[in-house]
Amino acid sequence: MKRRQLLERIQNEHEFDVIVLGGGINGACLYDTLCRQGYKTLLLEKNDFSSGTSQSSGMMIWGGLLYLRNLDLASVIELSFSRDQLIQQKAQWLAPEMMRYLPSSGSGRAKWWVHSGLWLYWMLGMGRRRHPRSENHFVEKELLKPGLVNGSLTYEEAFLAHSDARFVYRWMAPHRCAGQMVLNHCNHSGVFSAKDKSWHLDVEDEIAGRHCQVRAKMIVNCAGVWTDQVNAAFEINSPFRHVFSKGVYLGIPRAEQHQASLFFELGEHDDVVTFVPWGPISLWGPTETAVPDISEGLMASRQDVDYLLEHYARRFREPISRADIVSVRCGIRPLVVDSQYQESCYPLDLSRRQEVIQHKTLPWISCYGGKITGCTRMASKALKLINKAVSATAQSYGADDAWEAALTQMEFPGLSQKVPTATWCAQHELCCTLEDYLRRRTNIAQWIPRGGLGGNDANAQALKNIALDLAHGDPMSAAQLFETYRRKVIDHLDALLANN
Ligand SMILES: Cc1cc2nc3c(=O)[nH]c(=O)nc-3n(C[C@H](O)[C@H](O)[C@H](O)COP(=O)(O)OP(=O)(O)OC[C@H]3O[C@@H](n4cnc5c(N)ncnc54)[C@H](O)[C@@H]3O)c2cc1C
């Protein structure tokens, strides 16, 4: 649906059962759950869908092997269950994949210890995946320094088919019935009225500058690392809060031999570092750095890049430099703690649990923590609370699960895979800016250097054509979209990867 029509619909159908704040994986999956249950639901996203942590993950749907380190068996059992449920129910969105753990030949966990841990992991997942195996010969070994690892151990997880950002969008897209809408790039503010027991929100669309008023019986705060900020804005208190851990990946050109995701011992904090094949690139990372506030975790720093390059050089025959880096991903993990929590520790020592809590007196639910893998579990916890407080009132709620059938695709210079056209994304996926398109509706910004611009702005004309499609043929707006994007690439990515 075009944005203009959507705004008109929101203005006309302004009464909802539930408003979901935040269009990352947790908001999107909850929106899908509510729509399928017949709730009139509005999802509001302040930037673009998936523009928070959900666009910067490792894209693994996994049982949380690493959390065995903390004996966090509850998280492993829950995540393994969610992983296997997603594999079963969303076969077109993700696929099982063998992962390769590489025990170090020097210090680090002994191979027999890791092997035993993988069997325990497999059993905690009720043996639903292929069992672990030892493999001494594997193709990626050619890329590694001789004598670095002591064979390999394989085990099965799953990996997202296209990207994490597209995974998020796919949960929301099928729902177009009356009273079911999502809106990105919007601001909101509001209050609870005891008179009609409803929340009243003023919504401002940042793209068209339009305002509208909406009403709902319940609000669910799915704002990820911004959950506490959103709660504060609505004067909601909570027994939980988030602490933040910044995670950075480097995207580098993928070698032919790179077939499976590799897990190396990091050699610090009992952690691992991964090497994940993704289309034409390999992702190297992530870092795990506690940051005191969100603003310090939003962008990768030169230290993050140096740290990852140094760890890369220790393990691979051919070191890489800043000039080889195709893209950088940076996100903040939302880690839930009790509101009184004061300690500081290595973030991996904290449980990756999730908490869904309803306010004592107001119809307001806050979602904390969690992972992409656990999204359906988070949604069903929220649904249970919503069911008790609000009845579903949508007249019809069929989902259009074939919404992508008419998707139009095009080629982009340097990519062998086709990408959705900008016209399709503008008309059907609420895609407004070049960053929405290049970073989240497609993987161009991740797979082509300089956010898709290419060296020496080689793809400038291609990006200008895309901007014209996004701007519905208006040359002034298209030029502005292009310049805003190019400036961001120069100021952030070029500056980060410059040699001095
Ligand atoms: C480096 C890294 C690697 C990871 N790898 C994996 C992995 O491999 N597998 C896995 O399962 N998990 C992984 N995770 C964890 C996972 O990515 C996150 O837990 C998950 O994406 C969080 O989703 P969310 O919806 O809670 O938050 P977000 O994705 O951040 O979504 C919150 C949204 O709320 C919006 N928002 C903020 N304020 C407002 C407001 N006032 N109104 C409306 N909207 C608002 C934001 O713009 C944002 O889009 C990884 C995380 C990191 C950082």
C-alpha cells in the first residue's frame, strides 16, 4: 500500500485494540501474532522498520550454545525450542545449516570438552537437529594459519535466508485487513485517559509531515534498547531495565573456500569470534563491549575495527586491511537486568533471558531482552497478558501470506543476485529513503563497498535512479535523497575506514 493511502486509513480507522511501539523483530513478530488473533493493531516505528539492533545481528537462529558457558540451561532450552519451531514453521525464511567449531590447538577449551559440550547442547535441544561430529579435514582450513586449530566439530543451527532486516519485514507484510497497520518514520506522544480507559496518541508522519490521532486499549513497548526511554516518556516504571552491549561485525570479500560458519575461541573472556559466509561477503565478529548509554553504541569506532583486524590477522594466512572492508555492522544488544542492578561485568556473563511485564495499574506492557531466535516466545508471553486485558475486535483477519508473489526484481552492478526494485519497495514496503532501500529492503549497502556507492562513486548513477523511483519521479526530492545518503557514507563509513 502506498504511504499516502496508509496515512488516510490510519486517520479513518483510528481506534485500535493494541498499539505496538517499535518495529524491530520483537515488535514485528508480536504484530503478526496479534493480527492473526484478530486484534486491531497499529505498529509505530520511529525510524525505519528494523533500523535498530535487528539489522545488525549475526543472523543465526540458534539455541544459544555460548550460554552453556554460564550454565544458563533455561535460556539454551528455550532458544533451542524456538529455533526448531522457526525451522519448522518458516521454512522459506530460514534454513538449517552446519556450523563448524574450531578448538584451538594451543590454549583454550580442549577438543574433548567442546565435543562433550556439543552433545549436551544437542540433548538440551531434544536431539531435534543433526548430532555433532568431528571432522579433521574441511575446506576452510586452507584459509587458516597452519597449526592454529585442532580439527573441527560440526553441529546444526539455522541461518536467515535473506537478511535479518527482511526477516523482520516479512512478519508484518501479510497483514492488510481493516484495523491492521504499520507505520515507519513517525513520532508520537500521548497520555492515558481514565475516562475511556484508553491511550490517546498524537502521531506525526516525518515523511509527509502529516498528523493524526489514534486510540488504543493497550500499548506494548517493544523498543529494544530504547524501551527504558519510551517507558520514561510515558511515565511508566518497571522492575527491569536494560544494560547495553555493543557488537560490531566487519564484512569482507568472501573467499571461495568459505562455505560454513566458523567459530574460533576468542582467547579472552571465554568468548568466541565467528566467521560467517553471507552472499558475496564473510562477516567477521562480533565484538562484545559494555557501553554505558545507547549513544556510545550506535556506531563502530576505529578501535572496534582495529580490534577485529588484529584478531583476524592472528588466525588467517592473508591478513586484511581497512581498504579490504566492504561493510561494517554495529548493533546494541538489549540485556535485561533488575532495575536495581549496579554491577559491571563482561556482557556475556549476563543471561540473555527475556522478560515481558505488565504495568501494575495501566494497560501497558514492556518487553525486555531476548534475541531474534526467541521472537515467537516473546510474542506469546505478551499475547497471554493482552488476552487477559483486551478482547480482539477486528471484523476480518485473513493474512495475505502470498504478498511477495508479485515482487519485481532488478540487477544491481556487482551483484550476481537480483534485488527487489525500488518501485516495488516504495509502493509495497513503505520504503522512503535510500538507506531504507540499500540497507534493509536489499543487502546492497552490505555487499557493495561504500554503502553501495562503490569506489570513486562508481554506482552514483544507479543510486540516483533508485532515488528517483523512491521519490515517485520528483527530481528535487531524489537529488536530496541521494545527497543525504552520500554525505552519510562519507562522514561515517569513509571516515571510519580511512587509513589515517
Ligand atoms: C552483534 C549482534 C549479533 C547478534 N546476533 C544474533 C543472532 O545471531 N541471533 C539472534 O537470535 N540474535 C542475535 N542478536 C540479538 C538480536 O539482534 C536482538 O536481541 C534483537 O534484534 C532485538 O530486537 P528488538 O525488536 O527487541 O529491538 P530492535 O531491533 O532494536 O527494535 C526496536 C525498534 O524500536 C524502535 N523505537 C525506538 N524508540 C521508539 C519509539 N519511541 N517509538 C517507536 N519505535 C521506537 C527502534 O527504532 C527500533 O527499530 C545479536 C545482536 C547483536 C548486537
